[in-house]
Amino acid sequence: MGEKKKKIIKSIKIDVDKCNGCRACEMICSAFHATPKYSSNNPARSRIRLIRDPLRDVYLPVYAGELAKAECMGRDKYVIDGKEYDECGFCRASCPSREVFKEPDSKLPLKCDMCQDDPPQEKPLCVQWCINDALIYEEREEEVEEEVKLEDVEIGLESMIDKYGMQKVMDTVSRMSASKKG
Ligand code: SF4
Ligand code: SF4
């Protein structure tokens, strides 16, 4: 059992009724996380995605959570206030069954970092840019087990190792570092 410690839990409450599908959240998230910062914006690189079906008036913002290595069995439907949603729509995982929350070129998993990237933001940028107040930022204090936090690089490496195997990744890194030195 790990040590208990106090932690600020940051979360975004989503008020689906207020979202009008403007996609400003996707734009600012992808721009903030672009390299260099703000050099481009592309919803496919955003860590918040909009599940949208204008004909049925469905606009569901969902932000990227943990990597799921295997797809799940969940294919249920939910009817809420007369609108039908696929179970997958609510899921925050980057998983093998769909394209969202994967960096389009490398296919590495994307995960929301609450905009704690450099420079850290007082409030997540998607929340700041949502003029309809569909995204509401919340902080609360909780006692949690001390966790080992995986950095983005580690998560990316883990996923590469799963896909290509440890040896292939090691070989590629040593080849790249040799060519950089030379
Ligand atoms: S910025 Fe707000 S209203 Fe626009 S798509 Fe995102 S959540 Fe919806
Ligand atoms: S909190 Fe920041 S990283 Fe997370 S979805 Fe919103 S803009 Fe993207």
C-alpha cells in the first residue's frame, strides 16, 4: 500500500445542453499543444474532441484520458433527454477501436494535461475559450494513494514498445542517436 497524500483533483464538468458545437475548444487545445506553440491548429491533434451529429442535435465534448491497450466490449446506447448516444461517445480512452485521441502522424496516444504544460494556465484553455460555458473547471482536494506519474514521453514509449517490440525501439533509438552524433 502506498502513502496517502492530499492532492488537488482538477476536472472539467461538461454541460452538454450548453454546447453548440462551435469547436473552439478543439482549436485552442491543438494550437496550445502544437510544436512550436500556436504554430498550427488541427482538431485531430486536440485532447478534447466533439462527438457531433447536428441532425440529431447531439454535441458531446469529451476530453482525452488514459490509454487503453485493448478495445472493450461496450457498444451500448444511452438515451438522455430524448437524444441517443453511443457508449463509445462518453469514453475518454485512446483505444484501438477508434481514431480519436491519437496523434495523426505518429498514432501515439493523446491525453489531456489540464493545460499544465509550459506556461501553466490558471484555467484550462478549452474552458477559457468556451463562450457558452459548456465546460466548467473544478478543483477539489482528495486523499489519494501516492502514484508514480508517467510522463508523456514514457506513455509514448510504452505504446511504441507494445506496437513494435522493445528490441525494435531500442535499435531505432541507438541508430538515431548515432546519426545525430555523426
Ligand atoms: S467550445 Fe464549448 S460550445 Fe464550443 S464545441 Fe467546445 S464545448 Fe462546445
Ligand atoms: S484542459 Fe487543456 S489539454 Fe485538456 S482538453 Fe482542455 S485545452 Fe486540451
